[in-house]
Amino acid sequence: MIKKERRQGYMYFPSRLDADVKIPEGRAISGTSIGILVLDLGYPYLPGNVANASTYNFPVRFNILKGTTIPQILRHDRSLLDMIVDGGQELIKDGVRAIVGACGYFGYYQKEATAALDVPVFLSSLLQISLIKQTLKADQQVGVICASRESLSQETLGACGVDDPSELIIVGAQDLPEFKNILNCTCHYNPAQLERELTGLAVKLTTDNPQVGALLLECSDLPPFSWAVQNATGLPVFDFITMIKCIHSGVVQQPYHGFM
């Protein structure tokens, strides 16, 4: 039986919905599952990047936090919290069913944003670490490649559910020459060169630390290269997109079709 009112759910038989349908006052669009908070930056977003709509096979909606910068989020600027909450509220008004951030360092604000917003909130790819760790042997660790090692604080990790950093091997991409173009927002970079640099970093991490059983790419710019990292290391690789696809499947369940 289809409920006359629904907050969640996939309307897969619209013609059978024998009741009035309505949306909240002020909403002009429908059908967007994931809302994404994006920093106000100016470099190319490749397919696979969190901020590229063609990355997804389902609708997403972006909210650009005007005037925000990479240095702000790396230093945990408290003024960002109000912008995150306000941007999240705008996305909720547009009908999204979950909110994610387009930078792993948004995780610093995870608990406060979750308390303030009325849909599930997943601000950081780092939220996957606890799950990944549960799949590994007791003597294995999770390898994390982040944008800036010195900026990945225990406060951010703790807000994302990581209480014991000794379970992780963390390296930063901040010294990779091509990645510096992203950190410095130079508006250009060479994807092939960045792929070579990133896979080299991943191989070094896993060679130096054979106890690493899986990798997490923290940065929202790195998923375009996840397949190359996996090919080079032979390990499971998690990133923002693995998380977002999982979230979408949870907030927008769809029926199965087949036969018996």
C-alpha cells in the first residue's frame, strides 16, 4: 500500500499514487537525492570529481559556499560552520535527502552540522574509515592519502569517528608538484602528470607499510585517479564517490524486478 504522505521513498509507480501529491512551499524542483556543499574555487573538476555532475548516474544538486577558500578549511575557520549550515538548509529546501561536503576537511564540522540539519549529513570521506577498519585483519591498517598532512588534525579525525590514529598510515599529497596547482588554485593542472605522481605516492605508502590493507583517498579531487591507484597497488580503494554512491542507495531505495 502506498502511503498518502511520504518523506522518503521512490515513487516508482506514479500512476498508482491514488492521492494528492504536494511539495513544501517554496520548492521549485524535485527529484534530487544528494546535495553537495562546494568550496568557491576556480580550477577544473574532472569527471570523477565530487564537484562534477557527470560523475553521477543520479541527480545531485550543488551549493557553492561563496567566498570560501582552501586555506580557510585547512585551518578550521569557525566562520565556515554557519555557511555549511545555511548552505545545507538551502539544499534541504530544494528537496535533497542527504548532504555531503566536497572536501574531506569539512569533517571538522561533522557533528555540529549533523545536529543542525534535518537530513543525513556526510561531510567527509573520512567517515568511511571506521567501516573500512572493520573489514581488515587486526594487524592491518588503513592507508590515507590526504591533501595536506599537517592540516589533518585529530579533531577532524575524531569528528569522523576515528578515535585511534594509530590504526592509520597517513600521507599528504601537498608536496606533489602537480597537486600544488590544486592547493594553490592556479586554475590549471595536468591530469596525466597528477595521476603519475599520485600512484607513485600510493605505491610508496604501501611498499613502506605492507601492513596497509586498504586505501582511502580523502580529497574530493582524487577519485578520478582511484582506478589507477588500485591498479598500481592491488588494494581496495575508497574515496568520496564510494561513499556518495552508498548514501544515494540508502536514501533512495528502488524496487527490484525479475522473475522466479
